[in-house]
Amino acid sequence: MPPLRLDFVQSASDVDQLPPSEAEITVVGRSNVGKSSLLNALAHRKKLAHVSNTPGRTRLLNMFEIPDVGSFVDLPGYGYAKAPAKMRASWQQMIEGYLLERDNLVMVMVLVDGVVGPTQLDVQMLDWLRAYEIPHQVVATKHDKVKSSLREKRKSEVAKKCDLEIGDVIWVSAEKGTNIEKLRGLIIRWLS
């Protein structure tokens, strides 16, 4: 599967500011889970999305077009972020508004740090998505950072904390390319 062609469309502070889209996928996760790195890996581009070691760099709804297929929206991370408290509080409203009001949202990719495992905030996000019956897929990042001798145990722990079966979680590594092709294929399928 070739890299996804992702063309930046615009950033917005409110869902109403985004242009319409026939089908859309979004990505959520805690700050520093690797959303920007994953986006860059999917597009096979180094600087499509800004990667930072500082939590909370994504502060708006960032929309990208996948020509002839649909759109991809990168949301701000939840949890700790180096940003003023008032700004962080507005992100929750922005994220919830987007997830509840975007009519053509077909899939939410919930990124979970494979090294840290699902945090309480990740579990709350999954419970919230389930309560609103919003389609979602758990994607565990940083596969390469988990020691190979501990991977099977870690996969079991992550799935259990997410209330899923082991095979229901997609493990990826943006750095090593692990399962990036598989995820590209799923994205195209979800948008079709």
C-alpha cells in the first residue's frame, strides 16, 4: 500500500469552521502519544505534522484531505500539556464538539501509548465513545519501544485495559514502520 497522500486543508478552533467532507477519520490520544509521528508515517513525510517533545503542541482541529477518498482530522491531545489551563479546558469542548457534531465521521482512531499502556484518560475516552456509539479503533503506538521479550504480555495488558481482545488492537511504530501499511489499508477501507 503506497503512502497516503495527505494535503493540509486548514486548522480550526471550532467544528463549524471546517469545510464539509464526504467521509472523515480522526485521531485522538493523550498528549505525546505520537499522533503527529503517526500522521507523518502514514503520509511517508517527515514534516507534514509538527512533532514535538513538548506535550500539547497540537492546539486546533487540523484537517487534511486524502484526495478522492475523504479527510483526516488531527485533534489536540488530552491530559498533560504545556499550555495555559484555560486553553487546555477549551480543548475538551472542541474535541467533544467535533466528535458529536461531525456528521460524516466514520472512524475515530484512539491512540494508546504501547509503553505506558492505557491511562485513565484513555479508558474514559473509550467509555465515552462507546456510550455515544461512535465507531473507533484502538491503535497502540511505540511498538518498537516495548522490549521484544515483553511484547506479548504487553499486548495482552493493553487489550485487557481497553476491554478488547488482543487482536482488536493494532500495534504500530511510526519510527520503524511496523503495521503502517496495514493501517493505511484500513483507513482507505473505512473511508470507502
